[in-house]
Amino acid sequence: MRLIEAIIKPFKLDDVREALTSMGIEGLTVTEARGFGRQKGHTELYRGAEYVVDLLPKVKLEILVRDDTADAVVEVIISVARSGRIGDGKIFVTPVTDVIRIRTGERGEAAL
């Protein structure tokens, strides 16, 4: 199994969720996040005063999938979340050794 963590722009969330649902992904976790990468934030003008926004709003998706579907999920996220502009985000893929469904005690892929 693989844990796919994707950090994307918030306005792309609905499109990514719909694309993942249409390919059969049955669950994901969404967390609001703030951070920066190479762009190091940006400056904004508010009521004539300039201020620096160094932690930009992002959304973190966590999706647990079988090994054989991980590459397809990553490709869908890339194709839907990519705007071609700086700050589109990152995807991390991590191996998972075990999963337990708390309610039933199921383990491994049966718990997905």
C-alpha cells in the first residue's frame, strides 16, 4: 500500500476530488495547511500598506491506495492540479506497512 500526500492550491481541491472519485478512490483526508516553497511567499498591498505573506494557504490531501493504483492516482492529481504557475504544490508517495480499520479490526488492504 502507498500513502499519497499532495499539497495543492485550495481552489483546485474540488476538481481533484471529483477526478479521484471518478477513478474509484473511496476516501481521502483533507487538511488546510499553510507553507512556502521556492516562491518564499509574496507581497500584497492592503489599504495603501504593503505587507509580506510568507506562508501561503494550501490544502493537503492524504490518500491511501493499493500499490497498483498509486501511479494512476499521482498522474490524475498532477494533471488536474497543475496550473503551470509557481506554487502548484508537491506530491509525496510513502510505503505503508499496515492499516487497521478501528471499527471492525480489519487489517491491510481489507481495511482500505
